[in-house]
Amino acid sequence: MRNTARWAATLGLTATAVCGPLAGASLASPATAPASLYAPSALVLTVGYGESAATAAPVRAVTLTCAPQAAGTHPAAASACAELRGAGGDFDALRADPGVFCTREYDPVVVTVDGVWQGRHVSYERTFANECVKNAGSAGVFTF
């Protein structure tokens, strides 16, 4: 049941992030051309405590839209989008800050990403050993 609720929330936020701006523009002026030629980049990021998304209930969720400009509820949308562009949209390529030292306690935190990055579907899940390791895992994408 938890997994169903997580998917429902993720799909709802993704639909709102991707289709919301389009619906408003199409209602206002149905005969106009698209405002830009950028491929859509709209993501929903969640974080929960546990070893996998199937068993962890999300405790926080943010939206991140990167094209045509950085927006969403992510607290550092501009830097997160810049970091993702630098990694080519590859979440595994995001590197930890070498100057951050974290304890070795095991209190797993799982991050999920669902949505669209430059026109292609993205579904990503990663489990970090603890909150400190998650925050150090990227300069800003996973820090929310």
C-alpha cells in the first residue's frame, strides 16, 4: 500500500510539473507556437528512511524543472540543474564533496528521482548509508 501511495504522489507531482505550465499556456492562447524548443526536464525527487523505495515511506518530495529555466520546489534549483547538466543527466556520475567527512553510522536514506530529463524518461533510486552521506553525494541535487 505504501508503494502505491508513493507512486501516486510521484505521478501526480510529475504530471503537475510537466503538464501544468503547458496547460496554462494552451488555455491562454491556443493558436500560438511553443514558447521554446527545449526538451522538457522536469523531475520529482523524494527522500525516505529505509533500505529501498519499496519499503521506505517518502518524508520529503521536491520538484525540479531545468528547461527552459531552473524552477520548482527544490531549494537550490539553479545549482542542482547546473550540476545535472555537468553530469549529462547521469545521477550516478554526481560526485561527493571530498572535503566532507561523515560518521560511519548506518541509518539508510533512500532517494528516488522520477520524471523526464531532456526529453527522456528517468527513474532512479539510490540508498545512502546516512543523511550526511546523502548530502555529500552531490553539490546540490540531493540536498533538500
